[in-house]
Amino acid sequence: MNELGELSNQLSVFRAKKGYSQAEVAKRIGVSRQTIISLEKNKYSPSLKLAFELAHLFDTGIEDIFQYNLKGED
């Protein structure tokens, strides 16, 4: 499959603004701390449900946390 772009995120920025640890975010949305670490390092793409849960936790839109960048775009 030819990948057209990549997903990046601002999860660590939103987490820092709220003063939450990775463990606290994980506990609040019911995932492991390792999941949050992997998300922040862009090693894991969230399910739509997880993306909505994170957006709800930070009282923002999914597109504010996650960005999809097409290859070749600046």
C-alpha cells in the first residue's frame, strides 16, 4: 500500500498545558501509559474512538491534537 502522508500530533503540548503526566492521561481514558508514549512518539496511530476520547479530555477538536500531513506538503 502506498502511504500518502503521515499523522503527527500535539498530544504532549496539550498534556503539558493541563499539567497531566502520561500515566494520568492513560488512566483517565483507560489505556496503558505505553500507549500514550507511543502516540507522543508517533509510533502508534490512534483509533477514531481513542482520538475522540483524547479530544474530549482536553476539551478540543481531534484536528487540534492530530494532524495529517500529505507527503510533499510544507
